[in-house]
Amino acid sequence: MNRHWNGSRPLSRRQMLQAASAGFGSLALTGLLGLEQARAATAAPLAIREPHFAPKAKRVIFLFMHGGPSQVDTFDYKPLLKRDHGKPLPFARPKVVSSETFNLLQSPWEFKQYGQSGMWVSDLFPETARLVDDICFIKSMYGSNSRHGGALLEMHTGSDTFIRPSMGSWITYGLGSENQSMPGYVTICPSQSHGGANNYGSAFLPAPYAGTPVGSVGVPAREARIPFISNRETPRGIQRMEIDFTQQLNRQQLETTGPDRALEGRIESFELAFRMQAEAPQLQDISGESEATRKLYGLDNPVSEDFGRQCLMARRLSEKGVRFVQVSHTYKWDQHTQLRRDHDQNAHEVDRPIAGLLRDLKARGLLKDTLVIWGGEFGRTPTAQGSDGRDHNPEAFTMWMAGGGTKAGLAYGATDDYGYYSVENKVHFHDLHATILHLLGLDHLKLTFRYAGRDFRLTDVHGKVVDGIIA
């Protein structure tokens, strides 16, 4: 039987199928490549979605040390630094950011072994040191950028040159939120420099997957609140009517204009904000926490009180179903000078709260499926900058994980004898991202979003899962 193609000459069945085959293939390919988007579009943006495979972790808490903690002064013990203090580095150094660094600089802190695993930790972190048997250290991290701005973006988004969705956004996009009355991604007191909101933004992902900032740098944690979360002037029923009317107008506009991500995001944000009024105030109120818990997090000490509040809020948010929570010790670890003074102060501010968080999560049975991550955007040189500082070093640094299906009491990878380069089982940020997604049950190759004619993912065209740290 003949068919006419747009009213032109008749085509046989075979000719019609041949002509249309490329279109059928494109439809199939589009369906495969758009699987994640199609899956996300079938429900509310933050609705719980099934992972690709059985996860080991359900949620993430990221303890971000902005500035770049020194690996050779914290968790990467290098006895040759002490032996060869003051001598030239015996091999070529990489490109550095600032002025030329000088000879080898020994750590001002003593290292000791802790736990059954015998992990080496410096005197900077005495409380965290007692928990090494619960921690998986990655001592062979490296990045691609030696400047704070690029390094922060790379760590948070996978790209140091383009605006891309943050890892918290990708995770929330892939899994949704366990609490429909709260954002899926919250960042407490985030940095406003070195990329600022781009480090927790959703970029081309829909707006509901962006991080919700609570406070900001310079705002004491006790004053960090989700703004305008309560309305004492308008009864809840009247608010619902106002929002319904506004949403009706917005949806009418959508019918006129067609798809509009900005407007769709605004519609969802209004709904989420309304639901948050019933959930967020009580979550932000820590007055019901016991004195023992407050002390556990260091809230009884003015030095550790601020970061302790952040860590306590992270536990409360995670416990109530927020998928990804970041707390930031904001831009304090950049010791080009005064290494001993400032690293010591920084560690006093965060050590007890970090240990308290790990102990609290473990006691509540949450650590097994909560992935806790600690680290900065790069490490520091084992050589001196000036007389008492260290320069940026993206070639080698330490990050650690706890819980969430990681191997406890493990040191993975290694640096050279002085800690300048990662040399054994190197782990790039792309590999770290692939591994985080894997622990959450997400295949980093399949978690994609089509934008501007191509499929993007957190790891771009890179990344390998670090199987050696997975329990």
C-alpha cells in the first residue's frame, strides 16, 4: 500500500520506514538520555526518587574548611619534614600562587597514633583524633586549580571555569528530599567570596535544587535564621488563599508563554515557603536540646560555640530529612603567614564540634547512613612561605569521610615523603564526586541533565568511583 509524504509523490512502506528510521532512533536516544529529567518531571521537584541502585548513605553533611588546611600539620604525618627542616626541597616544586616558597618547614605540632587503626593525627585535633577508628582518610587528594575561587568552584561543582550546578544540587535532583516541608539542600553560614552563591547554586538545574542559605559569612550562628519564616500578622488560612490566587495567575502566565524555568521555580518556591512555616521554626530552635548535648558540641565554650551551633543544626536538619547540609568554617585556613597561631585558633574552633557531631550521629544510629565529609579546597606546601607560613598546594591534601558506607579506620592513598605531591592512589575532585554519588546509590554516568544541546553531569567527562574506600 502506498503512502504520501506531505502530499508529494507516493512512497512504499519500505521507503517510508527508511525515511523515518532516523527520527525513531532520535526519539529512542532522547528518551534514554533524558531519563533523569523525565523521572524528575513526573513528580514534585523535591519528591523522593529511587536511586539507581541500593545506597549505603541517605544524606550528606559537608564540613567545609574554607582556605585550605595544611595536610602536613593535621592528618598527613611526615617525619622527614622534621629531619630536613630548613633544607631545600630535594625535587622540583609545582607552580605556586603567590611568592616563591622557601625551604622545608617542619610542623609546629607533634603527631601521635590513635585508635586500633593507629592513625597519625597532630595535636591540632585531639578530639577528632579519638574517633579515627570511625574515619576514612583520603590522603591523596588533588585538584586542578591553585587559586581559591577556581578551587572552590571545582570542589563544589566539578568545574573551575564554568557555572555549573553544585554537588548538593545534583544530589537533591537525583534523590529528592525526605522532608517535603524543608529544602533538600541547606548551607549554613556559607562563604560569599571565591564564587559565592555559585558554590551552592543550581545553575541550569531547576531552581528548587539550589542550596538554601541560612545566615552567611560574618553572621554569628546564633543569629543565622531562614528569613521571613513566620508571619504573625496574617492567619495561615488567609495566607493560603493569597498564595492560591498568586499561583493561579502564575499558571495562567505559563499557559500563555509556555515553559519558563524561572516562573516554574517561583511557583514551587512559594509552595515550599508556605510549608516551611510549619517545620522550620521548631527546627531552628535548639532550646530543647539537653545541656549534655550542648556541651558535646562545644556550645559551653565561646571559642567553639559558633561552629558548634552550625554542627548541631546540621544534625537537626539531617535528622529531619534534609538531603544535603553544608556547614562552613569560613575563609580562616589560608595561612600564608602566622601558621602556628591561626591554624591553632581554627582547630580550637572546630575540633570539639566535629567530634561532637560524629559522636551524636553515632549515638542516634544516624552515622551508618549519613555521609560526613571534611575538607578544604586544597592543601598547603611543606615548604615555608616567608618564615612562618605555607602557600596553596592543590597537588596534595587530605580529606576525610565518616559513616555512609565508607571503610572506617582506613588511610587511603599517600603523598611523597614531604607531602608535596599525591603519588599513590590519587583521588581528584571528580573521583570524589563520583564516589559520593555512588555511596548515595547514584551512578555518576547516568545522573545527567540535558541543557544547551548536550547532557551534563557533576563529573563532566571524568571521574572514577574510589572502590577502595567503600565498605
